[in-house]
Amino acid sequence: MRKLLTALGLFSLCALAVAADAVGATEKQATNWHAIIMFCIFVALTMGITYWAASRTKSTSDFYTAGGGITGFQNGLAIAGDYMSAATLLGLTAMVYTSGYDGYIYMLCFFAGWPIILFLMAERLRNLGKFTFSDITAYRLDQGRVRTMAAISSRTVVCFYLIAQMVGAGQLIKLLFGLDYNVAIFVVGILMMVYVTFGGMVATTWVQIIKAVMLLSGGTLVMLLAMNEFGFSYEKMVDQAMSVHKLGERMMHPGSLLADPITAISLGLGLMFGTAGLPHILMRFFTVTDAKEARKSVLYASGFVAYFFNVIFFMGLAAIIIVGQNPEYFEGGDISSKLIGGGNMVAMHLAKAVGGNMLLGFLAAVAFATILAVVSGLALAGASAISHDIYARVIKKGTASEASEIRVSRIATIILGFVAIVLGIMFEKMNIAFMVGLAFGVAAAANFPVLILSMYWKGLTTRGALWGGYGGLVSAVCFVLFSKSVWVDVLGNAAPLFPYTQPALFAMPIAFFLAWFGSTTDSSARGKSEIEAFDDQYVRAQTGYGAAGAAKH
């Protein structure tokens, strides 16, 4: 296995180098060898981590949760690393660049979900779960049917989230190497499959920790160098930005991005409650030793994420003047035309403008590390939904060996990798922050209602959980599919069938109502026994007593 891992790593590096050399002369972007060298150093470093992690991944606990031995601080960094994705560095910087203060409000919506996790969910997640959040939703309900529903919704959310990460990675490598976008997507998919297939959660966690430190330090450096251009005066930077921005003074007023209040409310609900429904974030709470460390994880993660969102805001404002007024970053030197590499690459252009090719190379390597770490976490969450919830618990009914479960998870990772490649190619032109918003909206409707009700509402039964879970998932996906963002922009139809671009405001009430109605009308003996079993679940959720066996209940 180690020989195969080494060979795959060398193959990825060689493929990048050869492709860059082959096409560099024909692309408008000159090959940036500083960036390529730093990029290759990072890939080699993460391959080394994966090689080390492969030797430590012996059991399903190691593969899914790193053996439950991660500290609160380490897990907080890893959670922040999971959350500070391509949408944060690339998409949100571009959103501030184009929409001003509304981009900051967008970030606040992303952040608003963390108090919900801290005060309502972190402790109970750790006390009730073992490997996936399906362990909680299925704790006192029908294992087979509820796990199947949770696994389907998890895979759907993972696929939506993967789209944004793959698009960001493809555009980044295209800018960095001058590669064809489709080739770049394949490289990202291959590397992601290597990390997860061989290293599991151990490798994924340490890649995320290293990447979080690099991202925080790299973003801070770019911000400080950019602020230096304005004498570290926020007022001076904002005044100059408003004088050149297309929105003028309205740039620092809310409302220009989402003029429609219904879309704004729907987006806010999706970003707030979607955080508490993301499978790869929820999975992180099972890697720590106890509930106390789980709470610490959220506290540390919240601090890191809040700090970085402010860094991103300053970067976006500075880019309006430093990048937006520099013809070097526009196609054909025409300032009225589009940025080279698309609006998603504003952060990269700012790094080059204030620090040259060396800083561009460092930030590009960090951005790629960000994407790889998040994609790996998503792939692991998606694969575990198949191997742990469907294969081990539904098909094998708890009799699967650890070796066979890990093997199924690795196969699922490879399949998910190819699905991610196809989706990344289909959605090439979409803003990645917007795509993440859609993923959050689906998570808020498909996962959050059933998860929160299973932890807090005694009356939830299997029928209610299934009605709510499937109702929220199907309605959210249909609303997204029939909206302008997919039905018109991707599928090429003339007009959308659903007038709004965000699903949460409409799909979440459907999920909660169906879960309530399905449960309250369930008079079966099984439903009554499930309601009675809540008392045992409540004791375990509060005390953690017997948490190690929660998934076996």
C-alpha cells in the first residue's frame, strides 16, 4: 500500500510539472515557477503525512475519527480548517471586491451557525455519536431506514459542497500552471482520493491543522502588506475604495447584493442552520476524547474563523484599489473587462500585487491546501455515510468486519472522487461562495431539522424522521434545481420554475412540519416505544455515560 501511495503522489507531481511545461508557452499566463515549487513542496509534505497516517490507520475508529485522540485545540484548528474553505479565501474575497459591505454580511451569516453548535449540539453530539451524525438520528429509531435516509442526505450535501471546492481548485491551478481547467480538476480529484483512501481521518486532520495555520498566517501577511499601502488607515482605504468602486458610497451600505428580502432571509437561514447540518463538520466532534474537548473545539474554531473573516474583509477592500485599478490583472489590459482567472482569483492577484510571485506562490499553495483539506474531509464524510451507515449498519446489521468496512469506505471515496470531477467540470463558471451557500441551504433543510429534533424532541418517531428528512432533502434539491442558478445558468433553460435562488426559507418549514406531522400521527407500538426510549437517550446526552457504545444501541 505504501508503494502505491508513493507512486500516486509522484504521479500527481509529475503530471502537474509536465502539463505546466507543455502548455505554459501557449497560455496568456506565464508559468510561475515560484508558485509551482511551493505548491509541489506542499503536496510532497501532505503525501508524507498521508504515508505516516497510513501506518497508524488500523481500525475503523482510526479511519473515521483518528482514534478519538485529538485535543480540543487541535480539533478547533482542524474544524476551522474544514470551514475556511475555498469559498472563504477565494469566493468571499471576490464578493467583498464586487459587493463591498454586503460581502461582510454574507460572512456574518456563515459565522452565525457556530453559537448554535456550541450551545445546543457539541456536547450531545460527542456523547451520543461514534462515527457519523447518523448515530444520533438513529439512536432510538429504526436503524436501517433512518441511517439510509441520513446517508442519502449526507451524500447530497457533500456533493453540493464539493462542487464549490472543485471549481475553486480548478481555477486556482489553471491560474497557477496555465493548465486546462478540466486537467486541473482531474489532478485535484486524484490527490483527494489518495489522502482519504490511505490516510483516513488521521491524515485529513493533520493536513487541515497545517493548512489552517498556513492560511491564517498567509492571509494575515497579505492583509498587513495591503494595509501598509494605505498607512494602516482603514478610513483612507474605504474612502479610496468608494471613490473607484462601481457602487460608489453604496458600497459600504447593506442591500446591494440581495435586494430581494425573501432571498436574503432564505440565504441567512441556510448559512446559519446549514453549518449545524454539514456532515464533515459534525463528524469532527467524534475525534475528541470527551464532551468538554468538543466544547473547546467549537470555541477555538469560532475564534479562528471570526478572525479570518475580518482578514478577508480587509483583503477584499484593499483589492478594489490595488487590483481593480491595475491593468495588469485584466484581459488585454482593458480595465472594463474581466479579471484574468475570473473574479474568484482576486485574492491571488492581491497577493502578487503586494508581495510578488513569492507571496503569490505561498498563498496559492495555501489556497490549494485549503481546498484539498476540505475536499478530503467532505470525501471522508461522504464515504463514511456509505461504509458505516449503509454497509456496516444496514446491509450487514453490525456484523461487518473492520477491514471490510474500511475497504468499502475506500471504494466509496474513489467513486465520490470521480463524481466530484464531473460536477466540477459542469459548474465551472459559478461563483464558489454562492455554490457553498446552496450547499448550506440543502444541509439546513435535509440534515438540521431531523438532527435537532432527534436530540431535543421526545415525540420524534421513525416515521416523522423519515418524512422530515426526505421531505426537506427533496424539496431543497428541487428548489435549487428549478432556480435560475441551475435551471437557467447551467442547464440552459429559458426561465426558472422556482423564482428564488436559495431554498432554506421554503424547505426548512417543510422538513419540520413533516417531521412533526409524521410523528404526532404515528400511533404504532414501535412509535410509542421510541418515544419512551428518549429518557435513556437524554441521560446519555447529558452525562456521556456509555458514549463509546452509543452507535451500537
